Amino acid sequence: MTQYTFTPPAETLIPVVGSEAQFPVRRIYCVGRNYAEHAREMGVDPNREPPFFFSKPRDAVVPGGGNMPFPPATTNLQHEVELVVALSKGGLNIAQADALSHVYGYATGIDFTRRDLQMIAREKCHPWEPGKGMDRGAPISAIVPVSAGTPAADAAIWLKVNGETRQSARLDQVIWSVPEVISRLSQYFELAPGDLIFTGTPGGVSTVVRGDSLVCGIDGLPELAVKLT
């Protein structure tokens, strides 16, 4: 029997719709500025530049959302609703034509961002971890396996804060498609089963505060609700 110096951390597991099985998370990758409108509101040119990526820690996942403590060290926490891709197969240099065969399923997620810390880091050319890699910064709905269906290419993606719509777009408005994102990401990292890819957020990101209730969704996927406490 393996002996540990301390009790190892628990696995990060996400429920799967229609199954008793759970999806074990390996890594979380995120795509930056993959909607033109969001790129503009971040003050950058939305032209089709090569996609860029950043990561969140595995244990940032909050399966199913629910009550979430407001994170420390920020006065400008912002929401970013995103389509999340869950992989069941990995590899290096995956061809676009083969990329979708690596997908286990899809979910709705929120990339919470301490925007004030991210902007300071960007100005100083520092890493983004303080702004993006916070505890509980990646709530996610249950995963819908591709065997049960996939979101339509033009499925609506939206987020409401206290009942007011803040983000509203369609998945086909992305700059880089899911197969393109998987293929490009696999040029930098050897992808593996259990990886999650947050595929970018549409415009309309805004600041939220303690006490706010957020609900978001993507047509064909479970909704996700979060209460900041």
C-alpha cells in the first residue's frame, strides 16, 4: 500500500448527465479573447490573430456551481460565460479533421476573473495567475456526453446577473472553432483524457459583487447558477 507524507488531495470530479459516472479533471486550459466583441471591450484588435491560451488549477472547478465565497484581493471580479469542452482522448499535433473525435462532452462554465489584478499583470508583462487562477474560479455544470447530443453550431450562450442579461451571443460567433482550438492547443501541450478547455467568452462581461446571483446557459446544455457570498 502506498504511504503518503500527508493525505493526498481529493480528485476533482464533474457529474455526467444521464450517468452515475463522473468525469475526472486533469488540466484546465482556457482560450483568450475568442469573440470579437469581447476582444474589443478588452481594448484589443479583434482581427483573427492566432489563439492564445492560459491555465487554471484543476481544483478551481466548482461542480454544479452553488454558493461561492467572494474571492479576496479584488475590487473588480468579472464573469465570463463559456462553452467548456471535455476531452476523453488526447495527443500531440491533433489534426483539425480529427479533433472532435477527442471530445467526450460539453458543459457550461464561468471563467471568473479578478480583472483588476489581470490588468495590472498585463501592463507589467507579468503572469496572469493572480487574475485568472483563483480558488473556485471555474464553476461548471454537469457534462453532456456527445453520445447524448451536442450543442448546435449557432446555439445561444448567455449569462444573467440578478435576472438582468449581461452576456448574450451565439456559439458560431467565435473567432476560432472548437476543432481549431483543440488542434492549435495540441501543438503546445500533449492533451489527455480529463482535460477541460474553456473556449472563450462573448462580449458583455461586467463586474459582480458579494450577494449577486448569476445564472448562465448554452442551448442544449445544463444551466449553471452561482451565488456570491
